[in-house]
Amino acid sequence: MRIVVIGGAGHIAYALQGIKKNPKTLELCAFASAVSGDMNDNTAKMLIAEFNAKAFDDWHYMLDVLKPDIAVIATRFDMNGVVSLECLKRGINCFTEKTIAHSMELLNELQQTAINNKVEIVGMHGMRYSPEFFAAYEASQNGLIGDVVMLYGRKSYHFNSNRPDFYRQRETYGGTILWVAVHALDWFCWFGGDISEIYATQTVKGNKGYCECEAAAVISMHFANNAIGTISADFLRPKNAGSHGDDQLRIAGEKGIIEVRHNKAILTDNENQPYELELKPEGDFFGDFCRSLHDEGQCRLTMADTFQVSKIALSAREAADKHKITSVAQRR
């Protein structure tokens, strides 16, 4: 399968790792920027040195010439959906930085175009492939904590003053719910199922002068199966905390609790002392996606999952902007 990269501003490492793991079936042919500043010199040099990829000045021309099977898209956040739509219209499958669209209108157009042209798009929700989160998922699916009643997720990042200027405007950044909280929203869709109602609030207080960029957000939701959940997302992690990010998940069920933190998954119930779940080696996210295109196995994240998580993230942002509870449309 012939692959191109458009932009280098997000989690393209998922794709690059997958290409390295599958050298006989996956080939990175070329790369290009979509907007100024979305591909730094070091990334460009690495793509040339490690993959012998060709640099193009114009991503439209690159698509015209190469007609790739897959586009890996991670440009400035507001452009990811725009570039993806052009690729889908050309019959090119997309592996796109999340959140894949910054408006419900564009999200719906992406979905209909993918269906019409019989191509796939998934967002870079790679934490489904993190060993500790997958161990928690398997334990929950196997009934070790019974029916899930409540979930709590936390995403906290360090925010330094050298983040790109596009973070300063909602129009280009999209919002902290779409960039940070969406990780936890994906966990909730994975563990808890369909979300029916959502409420959120957010603040720019503490954003180090980054104008419209929210420093913190809180999301509450009600699931279709009557479970409930809360997410906190922030840019308030101190630089001396020991790591750039803090990812935590608590799944409380009728029989026990699973807590994911510090790269471990710990189960506590009424029968046993707390114990760590066994972690399997990290899976191959991009490789699984590529194989799924040929019905050669399954990816832990489907196109339907991607659209549902994106829809929920946009609904949460709307709830925060309008200070109201928002209903979430169910899967198509």
C-alpha cells in the first residue's frame, strides 16, 4: 500500500511505527505540508533519511501524481478535516489527527463522502493500543467488575509558552475539548457505550496569555445504558511533575473498580486485594488499520467509532460554549 504524509504536527508516529513494522506491505512514498509551519525541518529530514520519501511543495499535486492508497494527515488542527475531505473525494483512505473535523457540518460531509466513495477514515485515537488501557478494556469486557456504573477520566498536559500561535484562536485551534479531552471521550465510548446527554464547562483562566485557548475543561455525561461519567482536561500540569502528560481512567462497576494510572491497570474487588492486570505488548494501530482495509483482521478503532467520538467531542464543545445540556445523536 502506497502512503503519503500531509503535515507533521500531530501523532504521525503511529503511522511511521506501523510502516516500519510492515515493510513488505506498507511504503511511505512522499510527504508535503498543507499550511506553513505544519512540518518542521527535522521531521522532513527524518522522513527522507529513514523512509527515502520524496518531498513535495504542493500536497494537491502530490496526490495527483502518486494516487496513494492512504494519506496520513496531521496538519494545523483546523485543516485536518479539510485535507481529509479532499482525499476522500479522490478515493484515498485517511488516517487523520483527531478531532477529524472542527464542525458538525464538515464531520457529516466527511462521513457521507467516505460512504459514497467506499473509503475509510479513522482518527488517531491511539490510546486504545496502549497496553494498560487495553488490559483494562479486556477486564471490563470479561465482566471482572460487572456492569459499568461510573467512569472518570483525566487528561492533564504541561503547557509551555512555545506552543504555536494557532493555539491562540478558536478558529485554528478548535478548543481544548477537541484536542485534549477527546482522548478521554474515546475511552468513554470504548468502555461505556453510547452517550445520550452531555454537559461541559471550560475556562481560559491560567492559559499563559494564549487568548482563546482554554486552560481547563470539565465534561459530564449520561450514557444510554444509564451509566454516568466525568472528564477533566487541562493544561495545568507543572513542568516538574515528571512527565509531560498525566492520563488516568477509573471504571467503577457493580463488582469492582479498575484504575489506569502511571502505565498500570489495577483492579480492586470484594474478593481480592488490589492487583495489577497483565499487560500485553503494544499493538500495531496503523498496521491493523491498513489490514482492515483488505478485511485482513480488525482495528480496535473503526470509522464508526471515529465519527461517534468526534460527534461527542463537538457536542461537548457546544455544551460548554452555550452553557446547556446537549443531546448526542446516536450512530448512523
